[in-house]
Amino acid sequence: MSNSVNIHEAKTHLSRLIERVAAGEDTVIARAGRPVARLIQFRTRTTPRVPGQWRDQIVIAPDFDAVNDEITTDSEASGE
């Protein structure tokens, strides 16, 4: 279940929001009616990470860090 509050209300009632989130309710924080953040219950990992479980499933191209001279020249010319 999700609840929506504006930023002012979230700042004013943060302790109450945290209690509700701790009980399992998600809260969406909005600015001018537009969602900007979601407050959710923190959960610790129940199973340990297994290093290497993505091995042989991800491929990195040999030229992944090659520089495109055209982009470099354009950004230098624009002063970025």
C-alpha cells in the first residue's frame, strides 16, 4: 500500500511517516503534486552476496573505453 505526501508535510511529520514505513507502508513524497522520492522500509540482505554469479553472462567490448575524437573536439570547442 502506498501513501503520498508533499514535502512540507513529510518534513513536519517525518517521525510518523517513519513509523508507518516501519510497519510496511510505502510513502511517496511529492513536490507540486509530482512524485520525487519514495520512502520504503529498509531491509537487510538475508543471503550473502555470491561473487562471480554473473560470470560468462556479461560481455564488455574491447573498445568500451575508447575515446571518440569528434565528441572530444566538440566538447573542447564549447568550453565544457
